[in-house]
Amino acid sequence: MARARPDAGAFAAHLPASVAVGIELYAPAAGTAPNSADYTARVFAPEFGVIEDAATGSANVTLAGLLAALDPAVDMKLVTTISQGVEMGRPSLLIAEADKTDGTVTATRIGGRCVPVMSGTLTLD
């Protein structure tokens, strides 16, 4: 995971903005993952001007749904932690959940703590 680098040319050729926003790489965390996470993830979206994102709720809540869908249990509640942003110097820890009933993922949730870095007001006429 630490060696992963986005290739803007490959994104443009094989994953254009009209097809997807970006790509998430994930793997079970090594024994000493930052913040004791279960998974580590990295998200790249160079076609949208985001070389790498430090904490991507939309990608990681989808990951929770995928992990629950792949689990052979028919009924379950998945709760997992995901570390992201470490390689870019902005370590983040997300808590992801998914509910599965009768073999179908019925709900997903994402959360964590954040530090505001900016605020503003937009006025529309």
C-alpha cells in the first residue's frame, strides 16, 4: 500500500471521469497499523484533481457494504475501522458499519472524528 502511486495517464485512458470518480485500494492492516485499524485504504482521483484523499467517507462506507456482502453470514452487523491518509501525512481513522439481513446488506454507516480546516459562507442571489 505504501508504494502505490496514481498514474494520471492510466486513469485518463482506462478510468475516465465519465466512468468513475476514483479508485480505492484497501487491504487488511498490518499488525501495527496507525490507530489500530482493521483495514488500511488509499483513494486516488486524479481525473478530479485529487491526487490522494486523506479520508473518503463515500469510498469507505461502500467498502463496509462490500465486506458485509462478501461475508458468508446471512445476518450480521459489521463494525470495522479503516486507516487512510497515512502516506500523505494526514492520518485518519474511520469507523464503518454495515447491517446484513437475510443475506442482503440493508444499511451502511460511516463516521469518525474530524478537524475543521476551513469554513465559509456562500450567498446566492
